[in-house]
Amino acid sequence: MADEFVLAAEDRAVIGKQVNAMRRTGSVPAIVYGSHVEKPLPIKVEEKTLKQVIAKAGRNRLIKLTIGNTSPRLVLTREVQRNSMSGSIVHVDFQEVSMTEKVTTPVPLVLVGTSPAVTRGEGLLIHGINTVEIRALPLDLVPQIEVDVTALVSLNQGLYVRDLKTTDKVEILTPGEEMVAKVVPVKEEVIEAAAPVAAAEVEVIKKGKVEEEGAEGEAGAGEAKKEEKK
């Protein structure tokens, strides 16, 4: 299948704190669960291969997981735990799926094209949500949903989840009113107009201070002359 990736694993007897020693040998602990799995199945996977497969498959593409000499299982990556300092993978959850049962999974949104309003310099494109939840049969899952922003031709125009285009085999579960992208006015003119005002205020304050200091100086000189006459 075009949307499959192959990953080899082994049964894992080591659990708890002992997995740290296993990680040092280059293996990552993982589990497999699913509606047809009686209880979570502990496994271990070679770290280098695991990183490569997860990077390409993400969380919404099928992986053909082989555990020892057993028949391959079709799974989706569900949770990836990473070391907060190094970023290395420390644990993974895989969900085994049935080809006849729909699954729910997040799918990334990818903006394509350029908004004419942005091209004309009238506005800026801001992003809203970058993923949506979908439900579909495993073979009908899509790696991403493209969002064509060339439809945004005027200021304050936006694209929402309800505007997304996908196949009739994919159901989008995210609420339709969620914003995906929008063109907002450029704020440069407001910033430029504010700058001279601030400068003028500084100039007035500075000038007032000089005049005040000059007055104090003249008053001081007058007092000194009075003292000399005495």
C-alpha cells in the first residue's frame, strides 16, 4: 500500500525503571493497543529506524509493524514521548487498526498559494489552527489537507474549517467556525504616524526644560548682583 511504512519490533519483557538500561543500548520502549488487542502489548524498537519512520509517517499514515516472527499489524502512531532536554524519543504508543473500522486522527493543514490582497501590500496573512480532526477508514486517511489562500482577495476575508475541501470518504470533526487563515490590514501607517508625535513631545519637553533652566540661571545671577551691592 502506498501509505504504508514498515517497522520491525521485538517483544519486551523489561518494564519500569529498567527500561533506561534498554534505551542506552539503542532501543526505545513502546506499546501496541487497540479495540482488538486484549491488553497493551509491550515492545521495543530500534531507535534510529523508529525516528525515520515516525518522521515520515506522522500520526495519520499507516505503519506495517512486525513483532518478531508474527504476522504484520497495521498501526498508527498515537503518542510520542520525548526527552525534554535532548528531544530524543523515550516512548511511543501505537494503535492497531482494523481496515473495516473508521479511526479518528489529527491531520495537518498546509497553506498553498498567495493571497492577492497580500501581494498588493494591502494586508497580512495570519494563521489560525494548523490541524483538524478527521474520521475515515484506514485506507482513506490523508497525510494533509491543502488550503488554497488565493481565494483571499480582500481585507478581513478569511477561510474557515467549513471551507476545507477533501474527499467524501473523509469526515472533518473540527467545528466549521474555526479559523484557518485570514487577511488583516497592515498596521505600518499607524506606527509611522505615532513616531513624529512622540518626537514632537520630546522636543517640547526638552525645550521647556531649557527655558526653565535659563530662567533659573537668570534668577541666580540677579541674586548674586544684589549680594555684591550689599
